[in-house]
Amino acid sequence: MANSEQLRRKRGALRAGVTRALTQLTHLLQQTDPDLSEVSVQLDYLKDRESALSTVDDAILAFTDEENLRRKVETAQEYSDKVSYAIARAKH
């Protein structure tokens, strides 16, 4: 299994990917006539990145001390909430 520093770097890269996908999806949804196939591609990518991020977050949380656990859980939940909101917006 990867060490904690490798997992944190991977999480950083995944979070950056989620943020980019959220930005692109938001941009697409703000267009008057968005390309639905591109919206679908962005949704699929976003769901994939969220799944990978969740897996890495779980691995990191498993060895996080009690003092930092709440903060890390809150941050992980914020990313999950952002993705859920974006997916819901794209469906409507």
C-alpha cells in the first residue's frame, strides 16, 4: 500500500481534477445551448474522479489521528457535496 505522502499527493491531483471538471461543467451549463454530449462526458469524468477521490480519502482517513479527523472528513464531504450538486444541476 502507498505511504501517506503518496496518498496525499494523489488526493491533491484528484481534487485538482474534480475542480477542473466542476469548472468545465459549470461553464457548459451556463451556455445558452450546451453541447449535451460534452455535458455527458464531463459528468462521466466527474463521477469517475469522485469515486477515485473517495477511495483515496478513505485510505487517508484510516490512518488519520483523532485530532485531524474531523477537519479531513469535513473537507472530503465538501468535495462530495460539490460533485453531487453539480450532477443534480446537470440533470435538470
